[in-house]
Amino acid sequence: MLMLQHYRRTLHVLFVFICIAISLPIIADLNITETLLAKIESKYNHFARQRVEDWQQLINTSRDLPDLEKLEVVNTFFNSNVLFINDLALWGKEDYWATPLEFLSIGAGDCEDYSIAKYFTLKELGMDENKIRITYVKAINLGQAHMVLTYFETKRSIPLVLDNLDTDIKPANERTDLVPVYSFNGEGLWMAKVRSSKRVGNSSRLSLWEELKQRMEKDLE
């Protein structure tokens, strides 16, 4: 029953449409100022500030890396620096998508937060957005919905999976414990099919994605 309720919530998120599609903002020209760092340290602690500083350092030193190396450094960074805690325990609600700054400042989050942070960091590193998607899956071993980041070298490539459960980056055909449901990025929304995936609209249809976007716009103020 709990798993069924979770999948119903997932489908509800998927099909909540907004009236006007708004293009997704990117965090290009990320500028973590001393004022912002001091604000983070005051609100959280020194370790929060250090995580954000380390994130900025990763971005500053990794832009010229090949795609596969970018995937490795970003996947390792977030899997190593942030603890898994579910939304109910952390935020007091069943679904909350944290911004990368919230995620790093608190030092904890769930699978959505890992995937979102990896996605935006790779975009900040200059990766082609068409190659990366945030992907909802059924985690068979856990018996529940789960989120990962997927990377497509080409449109027809078997995607690579960046996950906080299995921290090694693997091709999707080696992750038999995961069954894809749908995926999205700033360009579109796709329903998973057996042999391919079908685009069904804009990612702005996801209400939680829109809320995340609005908070990201305020994060660097």
C-alpha cells in the first residue's frame, strides 16, 4: 500500500501542469561571494561553508575535463560529502526538492537532491544539457520509487547511471535493479518505454521543478 501511494504521488507530480511554460534558469556564472559564504556559515556552521567552497573549487577546476571525467568528479563529490536523509525526517514533508546550495549547506538530502545537484553542477561545467536527464525509476531491491541522473553520450547510447545507492557509474543495462519510469531536463519530459523513450512535453509541467527553479533564483541573492 505504501509503495502504491508513493507511485501515485509520483504520477501526480508528473501530470501537474502549469498554465505558462517558463524556461529553466541555469546557474551559469556561478558566483559564491564572501557575503553568501558568511551567511551560510552563520545560518548553518563552518562545515556547511566548507562544502560550498569545495563545490565552487570543483567547478572552477573541472570545466575543461572530458565528459566522463566530469561525471566521475561530480558523482564522487556529492556521494562523498552529503548524507542520505529522507524528506520527511529532514523537511517534515513527503516531497521537497532542495537546491544545490540547500543540499550542500545542510549536508543531507534524499535521492532527488543528489540527482538535482549533480545535474546543475554538470550544466555549470558546460556539459550539453541534451546529454543529461534526471530520471525517476523503480528501485526493485528497495520496492520504492527512486531518482538517478542519466548521461547519454549520443541519443541512441545506453545511458550511464549516476546514483547515490550504487556509487559506481554504470551503464543502465547493468543496473537491472532499476526500472525507468520517466526522465526530464530543462528541455523536455520523456516517458520511458521498453525500447525507447517518448517525449511528452516540457519539464515545466512538473510543479516541484518550478518551485525549485524559483528558490534557485533566490539562492545567490
